[in-house]
Amino acid sequence: LCFIHFGFHGISSATTKNLVVTNCEFGFIGGSWFRTDTLSRYGNAVEIYGAVDGYVVDNCYIYHCYDAGVTHQLTQSPEKECIMADIHYTNNVITYTSYPVEYFINEPNAGVTHAYLGLEISDNIIRYTGYGFGDQRPDKKAAASIKSWNTYNAADNYVMNNNIFDRSKYNLIQL
């Protein structure tokens, strides 16, 4: 499947199980206004927002995304458990995005678990980070090929290997 010219996200899901995205093309994704009062815009090729058990993005070509190529994230719900497990970003070519691979999870309230249990980022070619149309962002110097912001991000079984990183306008990796 080919997903091009979307103002929002190419594929987007809330809490989910076993989302598999393979052999797809995503281009010119995002840039729509999320909130005009804060000048917030967005647009990811493939996004999970919330808990996940089984998430694969493999052998995709992703280019010119305003925000992320692939992402799993949660910024709210500190009172609810959120486990992000068995995530694989493999064999992709991701170019001209602000955050080719982005992930973050907020810190939970006491007694609640938020964690990554199995994250693999392998065999990807990531090029020209921060050089796409997302460079017009107000926080343009935040671009990074691997972006986890400055958040809680408790993780177990995190593997990143055999990737090629070719040029980043600002940061290469922010963990």
C-alpha cells in the first residue's frame, strides 16, 4: 500500500495488539494543525498512542514526514498501566523526517507500571534527519534520528543494531 499526502498520520492507532505494517510506502505525511493556540502541528507515518503488545513496521519506505516516521508514545494517563511490548522497527528506509524513530512514555503515578518490554530497532537506513519540511517546526533543533525526548522511558530488552545513520541536521541519537 502507498500512503501519500496526508495532513494527519498515515496509520494511527490507540492501544492495540499485533499491528503489523510491512512493504508499504509513506510520503509527505503531516503538517496539519493539532492546536493553533500553541502552534502545534503533527504528522507521523505510523503511530501507536498507548499500550501495545506486538507492533512491527518492516520493509517500508518512509519519507518527508513532518514529525516521526515510526513512533509509539504516551503523554497522558499516569494513573493507568501502560506496557509497550514486542516492538520491531526493521529493514526500513526512512528519509527527510524530523524523528525517523520516536518513542516516549510519561512517568506513572506510584504503584502504576509504564514500561517498554522488548524494543528492536535494526537493519534500517535512516537519512537526512531534520532536512524535510518539518524543519519549519518551532522546535526545529529537536530533530534526531532516534528520539526519545527527556521522558521516563523505563525499558527492558532494548536492542538497536545494524542501522545506517546518514546525516542529521541537529541530533543523531537522543536517548
